[in-house]
Amino acid sequence: MKIKNKLILLFIISSVFCFSQPTNSIKFKKETKYAKAVFDNVDLKLMVIDVYGNPTDAKIGKFKLYVKTKKETTAFEAYSNNLNAEMINYLKKLKHSAKLFFTEINVIENESHLTKLPDAIEQWFPNCAGCKP
């Protein structure tokens, strides 16, 4: 009789845990005031655009740049809005057009929080008379 009572008790306890409904939770999505980053090919820097389409003076904490030419793909890393000297020298030496892929763009928001922005793709055309596009 004791074994039968223990089995019934075990069944009741297991059914309570198995058939109980999960608790509902409320999830909040953090909204940011920045929408994307675009490449300014005149000043050679990334500009942050807000959700209304206006350029801002927000600081970029980090981004990666991949330059894809017909022969190779080269990766660079920067920690500000401006392209660093290594990137600029590489772009100036190009003889043909190349695709620029800006990835892992993190903008610094209030209280030094980093917010990830979507990737940006741009086309780079060299500034020389004898170069092929």
C-alpha cells in the first residue's frame, strides 16, 4: 500500500511540473535614436544618421572595413569616425574601383553605452586620370 501511495504522489507532483503553463513575460526592445552610418567620401569618415534621416555628430566607438577588389579582400579596424592613415593610404593606392564594406559599427550613446548599427556598403572610385573604373 505504501508503494502505491508513493507512486500516486509521484505522479501528482510530476504532473504539476509537466503540465503547468509557462509564465508570461514582457520583453522591452530598446529603441535607439540612430538608424545607420554612411560613408562621407569627401572627408573620409563615417557619419551617423538618426531615425529621422538627419546627420548627427555621434561618435563611433569601433568599426571594421573590408575593401574588396578584383584580386583580394583586405580588412582594417578603426576606433573613431575617421578612417585611419593605413586605410586612407590603401585606398589612395588603388588603381581600380572597389567595394567598401563597413561592418560591426558601434556608436557611443548616452553613458558610454555602445549600440550596434547595420552594416554599410559603398563603392570606392579612385581619383586618378589614367585609372580604370
